[in-house]
Amino acid sequence: MSPHDDADSARGSAASGADERARGELADSAHGWLRVQLAVVGFIGLCGALWANGELDGPAWLRWLAAALAALAFVLGSAAIFLVARVAYPVRGTALAAAPGDNARSRKSGQLRGGIALSLLALMLVVAATLTGWWPDSSGGGAIEVRDATGQAWCGQLGDAPTGTVRLDTADGPVTIPFERIALLREVDSC
């Protein structure tokens, strides 16, 4: 054995130790991101559970869009968990013990970055799906009941009125009531 062989052997074992540390740091990072991803998928499931109990406003196409966005967010979140879990918990030991010159570390790093990007995309999709629930209620049919201090009552739809008054379009025709006469003003289901 020559002195050059010993130096090459020392360089090879130092490089191998550096590779092991880098792979360990990559796996530690993946463990942390895996927890975040599980929280994202749990958030998506919580949003779905809350929607199941509530009535959504808005047109049918919007409800279908929200459902599709939530389902896509769940699928992307699950795929992201798979990618990051492959880095955090490699199935095969041979994948980590790559030969020098192999790009296994860069592949694992790419999987981690891809999993993180998919997690963020899934989170954005579920937020977009949740925002569709803020569609204004345009069901109409909400009538207004107005009572004055003497007990006289009117019921109808609001109309345009001069300043300081309320106009109701009642079944008997339009009625304009000054603010100072109003004792009660409330929304009712029907007149």
C-alpha cells in the first residue's frame, strides 16, 4: 500500500461521513415537515367536517367548486405526505447508502422540496374552498316589519326613500314612515 492509497481512503471516509451527516440533516428536516403536513391534512379534514354540518350559501356551481377544491387539496396533501415520508423514513437502506457520484441526496432533497410545495398548494386550495362559503345570501324573501309607538304595523320589502324615512312596499301599496315614528324595525320571514 502506498501513502497515496491511505490518503484516498481517508478522503473517502471523510466524504462518506459528510454524506451521512447531510442525509441525517435532510431526514431531520423531513421529520419536521411531515408534522406540518399532517396538520395541514387534519385542517382540511376539519374544514370538511364543519361544512358537513352547515348550509352553504351561493349557487350550486360554487358549492361544487368548493367541494372539488377541498378534494384536490386532500389529494395533494396526501401526495405531499408520501413524498416527505419517503425522505424521512426511507424504505430501502440502499437508497441512502448511495455510491459516490450518485445523485441520491439531490433526489431526496428534490422530493422534500416537492412535498413542501405540494403542502403549500394544498393549504392554498383549502383556503380558497373555505372562502367560497362567504357568498352573500341572496335568497331574498326577507320582509321587514315596522311598528310605531302606537302599535301600528307595516310589513313589506324595503324601497328607496327620502333621507330620514323608511319606505316599505306593502301589499296595500308603498308606505313611507319617518324615523322618529319607528319603535321597532326587524326582518321577518314573510308578511
